Amino acid sequence: MDADTAAVAERFARFARDEAPGRSERYAQWAAGVAADVAVQRVLARIPARHRQPPLLFAVARLLGSGEPPYPQWRDWVLAHADALVAECARRSLQTNEPLRCAALLPALALIDGPIALLEIGASAGLCLYPDRYSYRYRGGAGQIALDPPDGPSPVVLDCDVRGERMPPVTRPEIVWRAGIDLAPLDPAAAETEAWLTGLVWPGEDGRRERVAAALRIAAADPPVLRAGGGAALLMEVAASAPHDATLVVQTPGVLAHIPWAGRHELIAGIRAVAGGAARWITLDHPTLHEGWAHPIDADAWPGGFALALDGEVLAAADPLGGWIAPGEAGRA
């Protein structure tokens, strides 16, 4: 077994063991099958390493017509359509655009005085740029919070479980400008965008497809500024077009994991330099993902999930996709 094939086997075994259980029984089965199947591993090893993540590979297969059958039938489809699968994966990237993440980001936005100019790195179709247009339902042992736009409940209702003894401080943000940067931004009004983003929803995740589709309609009715590319120069250029009488907020929910280690820290430094250092930075990342925290995080004491931080100060632990939040600092070294 060569190095690329061995890497495929290891990655899919880890996905089957650590990531898919509890979210998608079908993806767990497929990943376990790949981890034990040398013929399929050889096909997937032909895909560039940064384009062969299990959720991406599985979504592309479904987009091309594999369906969601048990592993033996899915394996036969992969071997019969290997060339098309390899080519399509090579031109795609994970662009999970989950509006539910706004439920995790909102407590950080609530600490920033408006009006706000919101800029997202890795924006995909921009669905996390509309936290003011969604409804929120926070529920936990400490109580409940219902928050709606001024004109009534939104077609997108974000349900978030609150863990611990504190409810998050949340208010509706006043957003007057919204923009996103992405290597391959998606038009929220395009039918192919809906097909791709809903296809990235894992089988078994109830409600996500409908939530993404409804959020796309909100974005399509008032599209954000979306720019293709990356790097500090583009960040500075886009940020310069934000209204000067608004607080510039740069958010990076879940995107830093897809950038190499050195590039992550270059981006963090660039964000901190935007607007002469006056921009605010909201991020949602695993505690070990970078060194941009205001204080070291003891990963062994971390309660799980990602860390929500404002300007590097950790505010809460949260589900990477926004399904739960645990307000309060934890895991400080």
C-alpha cells in the first residue's frame, strides 16, 4: 500500500470512528467500508489530498447520482464512475454553509455596538451574514429565549440548546452592510447553489436541507457583496468598502481549519490589522486550531465542541454547527 492509499484508509477510518457517529449512520457505514477496501482507496487516492475529505467525497458522489444505498452498492457505483468522481472532487471544496452557526455567533455579536458592517472569510453563499434576519430559540435548564426580527418570526428558525447555568446574552444586531470572501463564492439565487449546499447535508440530519434552502431565499432577496479569492490584500480591499460609520466585524466561523497552519496565523494577523486595528474579530474554532486566543486554552480541560471568541477572548464552548452553546469560559490554561 502506497502512502496516498494508506492516508485514505486512515482518514476514512477516523471519520467512521470519530466524526460520523451520531450524525449520519449512512456516512459512518460508507467511511468504514472505504477504510477496509483497497480498490476504493486506490480510486480516492487519485484525488488531490485537500479535496478528498469524506463529507466532500460523499456529497460529490450523491451529486453525480450514487444515491444513498448500502456500502456494497455504493462501492460498485464508485468503481464504475471513478473518473467522473475524481474529476468532480478535484474541482469542488467543502462549502458547508450552515445558518444555524449564527446561533453560536450571536452572543459575540451582541457585545458589539452597532451599526455593524459584517465581513465573513469563507462565506460560501453568505448564509451566515444574515443573523439579523433569522429567528432564534435558545432553550436550557436556565430558561428560554425567543428572538425574532421586528416584522415577526423568520422562515429560518434556529434552535439552540443551552448547556450550563447561564443563558447567552443575545440581542438582534443592527447590520447595515454585509460582504463575504471565498475562494469560490456561490450565488445564493442560483439553482445549482441550492443543489450543492443541500447536497452537503449529511443523510440523517433532519431539518438542515430545509433550513439551508430557506436561508438561501433570504440571501437571494438581498444579496451580499461576495468576492472571489483570499489573502490579506483582498481582505483589506473589501474591508475598505465598508461604511465608515459602522463597526467592522470580521467573522471566521469554521473556515480556519481549511487553511494551512502558517496561513491561519497570517490571516489572523491581517484581520487584526484591518481598519487600522479597529475591526472586531469573531471566530468559532477548535481550541487547538490556532494560537490566536487572548489566553492559552488547556485542551484537556475543554468541555468539548469549538471555542467561540471575540477578539481572541473565549466566550463559550459551542457545537461547530451551532446546535448547542455553553456560555462561560472553560479550559483556560
